[in-house]
Amino acid sequence: MNQTQVQIGNVVPDFTLPASNGEQVSLSDFRGKKVIVYFYPKNMTPGCTNEACSFRDLYGEIQQAGAVVLGISPDPLKSHHKFIQKHDLPFLLLSDEDHKVSLMFGVWQLKKMYGREFEGIVRSTFLIDEEGKLVKEWRKVKVAGHAEEVLQAVQS
């Protein structure tokens, strides 16, 4: 099930998803900037809220370092709008309802929770450089301290 098409050192294939600003947003729209793409399981859940708020709190520094943040989950846009409003998120959230992009990054996987097996997003973050190349990846992310680690990678 691991059809990941992204590898460090390679250009990430372009993708387009509906975004929380009402537009179709493509990765290629951000050429010339570093792009932090983070995949998270679900809006409004504690871990995902902490992660989003960490990126929010560091967003000024992330922007100063020449980067943008894109959050991607399988949630519909309506859910993204509520999440953004509730937590004042300054970056775009993209809706990957058919898991096409999650599969491309290899983050849509079989998971286990409370003895149940189900498919879902494994929390992961990817740093893409100005030319669209994947320079760093964090898979199976633990939220605490993660946004700070990503910021350091962007700044270096």
C-alpha cells in the first residue's frame, strides 16, 4: 500500500486541491518559496489542533524564512473553515477527500486504534524547496516541539 512517489532530492509531482480560500491551489503556485506541507488526520481533534496552533504561533518566523505552510487532511472544506475560524489559522488548509495526494506522499495508511484497523493519515510533514524539490520529511510526527523543528529546518 506504500505507493509513495515523493523522495528526498527529487521534485515533488505537482498536485492541485480545493483550498480553504475557495480556490484550487497547486503546489506549483508556490515556486520560489519554501513550502511546508503537513498532513494531519482530522480537524478539531486535540493533536491536530495543537499542531495547527504551533504552526500558527510560528507563522511569522516561517514567513520571514521565505516559507509558506499548507495543511492537508481528508476533511471537507466546510470543516476546514470552522477549524480556521476557531483557531485563527493564518495558512491555507487543503481538502484531500479522495486521498490522492495523501497516497502520493505515502501518508494514507492502515492504522490501528483501540484494537480497530482503519485507513487514515499518518501525521507527517514535508519541506519542499524553492525549486519544488523535497529536502526533508518527518513521518509519524509527534506534535510536541515539531513545528519548532520544522522552523529550524526552514531557517537552515
